[in-house]
Amino acid sequence: MSRALESLAGRVRQCRVCRDAPKPGKPPLPHEPRPVLQVSSSARILIAGQAPGTRVHASGKPFTDPSGDRLRDWMGIGEEVFYNPDKLAIMPMGFCFPGLDAKGGDLPPRIECAPLWREQLMQAMPQATLVLAIGMYAQKWHMGSQQKSTLTETVRNWRQYHEMTPVSVIPMPHPSWRNTGWLKKNPWFESDLLPVLKADVKARVC
């Protein structure tokens, strides 16, 4: 990792803005922040997720939960590649676990993170030529006006974004087991998109 990126990642991990100086009208983070990310000067793949969940907050390591198991299966890789920062960068839209809503689900990513850090981190990783944009928050940032009105429509048009240059984007649903119903309703995701995803990943990590 370059010294500049290492220094930047260190500042991100020390960030406490969401707790100490939240955006106006937003409540402060109700617990101690624990920013989670995996960045690299050599990784050609970036996983752009949403925000850590409870298990990731506890471990301090991205995707250490059933969602991570499913995501690694989708990508056709094991933990030895997934957690190798030379091969894979992981950078959620919100670096800290945002807390739970009244129904026990995860709150949306904190809005303080991306404006503060994301552009700086992306500029420090120009070698990342494939972005897996997981969920609508990541898709909005990485695809802008090309994002469709619904996640399903965006993911269905994945070929359009896959052909983007210089950075190819593959929009994806969150690998949460809560989305099993979505996968059953949209079998094209596994039959059409995943083979291309696995081939792209293999080409960049070998």
C-alpha cells in the first residue's frame, strides 16, 4: 500500500464525525464508531457495499457474516482471496455500523462518510477497474444518473454498466439472506450475471 493511501485509511479509521459532529437533523451514532474498510494500491476489484452489520461491527472485518459467505460464492472465491488486500478492496458507503431501526433491521449508511472520504479514497486507488456496486446507495454514488429507478431495473441492465470505461461497474443486490425471495423472482441474476462476474473476478485476481 502506498504511504498516501495508508495515511488516508488511518484517518478514516480514526474518524468519529458521525458521533461527534453529525449532519444537521441527524442523531449522533449511538455507539462507539468502528470504521471498517479494506483498501489497497494494487487491488483491481473494489466491493462497494452499504454499511457494516452487527457481526462486522464486532469483528472489525468486512463481510464476516452469512452475507459474506453468499457474496464469496457469487464471486467464486474463498476467504484467502477475499481478505487479501493486494487483490480486493472493500469500501462500504458508510464505514460504521449505523445501528438498528425499530423493527430490528439495519439503518441506512451514515450520510457523513461518503462526502468526507469516498472521493479521496477512489482517487488513491485508480488501479481498481471493476466495482461491484452492492445496493442502491453504492449504485447511486458509482453510477450517478445512469442508475435506474429501482434496484431490480438497475441490476437487470447490468450489461450497460459492465461496459463502462475506464471503470466497469456490476450492480448487485445485497447478498443478505433476506433477498432470497428476490433471487427466486429474478433467476437471470444467477444464470446470466454471475458467470460474467466470476470470470471478471478470476481475470483480475489470478
